[in-house]
Amino acid sequence: MAFIRLSRSAFFHNLDIIAHRAGSIDKIALVLKDSAYGHGLLEMAAMAKEYGVSRAVVRSDEEAQRLADYFPYILVLAEIPKTVSSRICYTVNSLETISRFPKGCRVELKVDTGMHRNGISMEELADAFGSAIRAGLKIEGVFTHFRSADALSSEWFWQYKFFDKVKKEAKVLALQYGLDELRFHSKNSAALFRSTSCDEAMVRIGIAAYGCLQMDRTLSQPALKPVLSLWAEKIMSRTLEPSQRVGYNGTYAALKTERVSTYDIGYADGLLRAASNSYVAPDGAALLGRISMDNTEFSSTDEKICIFQDANAYAKAAGTIGYEILVLLSSGIKREVVQ
Ligand SMILES: *Cc1c(COP(=O)(O)O)cnc(C)c1O
């Protein structure tokens, strides 16, 4: 059966680089949303804990509850809980939702500084503090998210400057309401590697920890290593005679007598079909014809084949980004942690 290998040494190597850039391990808030970007939630949580990571960021309350024994601090990005949990902080994404949080809930306010996807606007900040305090919520932090930190443009700089203003205003409000010092954070992977210093309380790091950060080619790239590799096993080999065709609709025709094999992986496992006929595996084997639900043909006779070592290489052939390739990998594929 197809399987996934997770490299502990690659993950720890990436965390070393990230901790160095951020200033300390304590500042790393590992983004484990969506099953740790498809890697496997508990597999990655266990390794992160072993490394000494103490903060996690997830999408849902369910993910946070599953991680409660791994991290003393967990931030939920996009769900309003029914009850309060001591280790979990929840994100207030808009003014209107404040009344729906349970009394006593730990919250962080997300502020929109230019992405215009979600978040409270700067003008609404005072209102948000007032409403949250009247609703009995504990405001612990204020954060934002960058829209183009990975691109070579000035956008990142103005958004960062804008967040400085937000911080000033939030500090005044916190003082006014007698709150403890707020936790400010803004940086995702790309932003961390664009900045030369990190004076915020923490950084929210996803893709860089998984070793698949891609920045504009002109920006300097850290030497990260992909953690996840995808493998498949051979079902059978055959010889194709010249002009014999492979797979649905026969989109690949042999030019000469060729040995090819069918491997036990397909789009049911999350392998994007868009890369049909246009991808070469790390060992040099070409993907031949259409990817089908559970089968894919390669110009190889090896018993096992590494489909990809780097999700970004596969993503390029499929016309997308590594993030999408990773999160689409079926949760049913067995994960094994290797050194
Ligand atoms: C997903 C996400 C991140 C992590 O982004 P990467 O580019 O993977 O580092 C950080 N912050 C927020 C709000 C996110 O949604």
C-alpha cells in the first residue's frame, strides 16, 4: 500500500533554523491546522513536543482538544467554542461574533491590516475591547496575518508598519481596562524569513517547519528540508510495445519497447490528477498516462517508488502550490516516522 514517511531529522533541522531566526524555541507557535498540513496531527504534535515546542495553532476546537496533552498553549483560528478550556485561546475574527463566545473564554483579537479576509478593523478595535470585556472574555492577545510576505513587493512592509499602529492603540486600551500585557504576533513562515529580527511574543509557523516554504526567487531562501515524502508499492510490471497506450483514454503511447509498472496510488489518496503525463519522480521515473483512482503508471520496475520527496515539485507539475498537495493527502495513508 501507498505510505508516507515523516523525517524526524528534517523536521528538527527546520525547527533549529526557525528557532534561530525567531530568537528562541519558546517563540515558535507551530501551525498544526488541517492535520498538520496533511502530515498527521498527532505524529507531528508528538515530535514537536519532543523538540520542545510549547505552542500550537489549529483551525478547529476538535483539533485543539486532541492536542491538549501536548502543548500548554493552543490557539484556535476559526471556531467559537461551546465551553471554556484552560489551555486553549480562541480567535475573535469579527465584532459581530463576540456575543457568541462563552463567558470566561480566553481570546485573541485578529485585526485586519490589509488582507481583508477576516479580522476586526483598526476603527473597530476600541469597540471590540469594550464588547469583549463586557461579555466577560479574557483578552490575551492581538494579532494579524500578512497577505504577501512571500512576494517581492513593498506590501509586507506597509502591513507590518500598520500593525505597529494597531499595537500602540491596543496597548492604550489594555492599560485603560487594566489587562495584563498583551501577546502580539503577526509572522507566518515567509514573514519570519523576510525580517532580520523578531521582537514579537511568538511567530506562527506552518509551511517552513514542514520544509516546503517557497518565496519569490529573488528573496533569500532558508535551507529547509521537506519532512514528508510519499511512496507507493508496485502492483505489476509489463512490457509495452511501440505505440501501445497506457491508462484511461490512452493518453501516453510508448515510443519504443518499454518496461512500465503500475503503483498502488491514485487520486483517491489525494494525488492530484492534474499532474498526469507531466511529472518525473525523484528517481527519474516518468509518470505515464492518466492518474486513476487507485493506480498510477511509471517508467520504473522498482518494487517501491518515491512519488515525491518535495511536495513543491509535484505541485509544479499539477499547477498548484505545495500546501494544497500536502493537505489533500488522504488521512487513510499510513504515516511512518523515520530518523
Ligand atoms: C495558516 C496560517 C499561518 C501559517 O502560515 P505559513 O505560511 O504556513 O507559515 C499563520 N497564521 C495564520 C493566521 C494562518 O491561517
